[in-house]
Amino acid sequence: MSSTTASQNPSRTWLMIGLISMVTAVIAALAVVYFALPVFSDRQASEADDTPDVVVEAPPVFLPLAPFTVNLESPRGNRLLYIGVTFKLADEDASRLVQSRLPELKSRMLLLLSGQNPQELTSQSGKLALQTTLRDELSRPYSEGGQPLAITGVLYNDFIVQ
């Protein structure tokens, strides 16, 4: 009997050594994953922080007006301005607000344009100054305590001074 127990002991010993080795290997692998994972996630986070943030702006909304003719103030007689403009607006909400105020906006625009000097409007600097004036004046609130219109630009489609 002692020979059978002696022969089973070496195989049993090797079996135990194998199991202990496997358990140790699994624990070591789990330890590596546990400690290495935060290092990789920190590296990815820092790489993500290094990339510049891309700000995606909403595309502007354009609202064209039909061209119209305005009499200009001139000491040399009747002068006319034929003008077509498109408004550059911040968003769809601004477009709805402008459209709700369109009659008042056109009236304000006609009064502004009729007071312009035809000589100044023929130069590029005069046209640029008029764009700024139109944008600023047409953006003002149309009622006391009212909301200003979000007109971010005035673009010319037609511009003829006669």
C-alpha cells in the first residue's frame, strides 16, 4: 500500500503545483489589468484634452427682401436708389421675429435710405457704412421694451444709384 500512496503523491503534488500556478497567473493578470487600465484611460483622457475643442456653429439664416426704389435727398434734383438686400440672421427664431416685424422694418429702412447722400453711396466706403447703419438701426427694438432683432449682417443683391 505504501507503494500506491507514494505513486499517487507525486501526481497529486504536480496537480496541486499546476493549480496553484494557474491561480497565481490569473491573479497576476487581473492585477496587471487593474493597475494598467487607469494609466491607459488617463492617457486617453489627456490625449482627448490636447485636441482642440471644435465649436460647431449653426449655419446662418438668410432672409432676402424684394428690391425696391427710394428717392434720395439731393440738392441737384431727383436721385434714385434701387436696392435689394438680404439679411443675415442668427437663427430660425430670429427669422420668424424679423418676418413678424417686416412692415415696420421696411418702413424704417425706407426712411433711413431716403436720407442718404447719393454722392456718398457711390463709393465703396459709403456702401460699407450704409451696411453697418442698416444692420444697427434695423436691429433696434420696434417697441418700447421690445426685443432687438438678431440681424448679424446686411448683404446687397442690387445697388444702383441714378
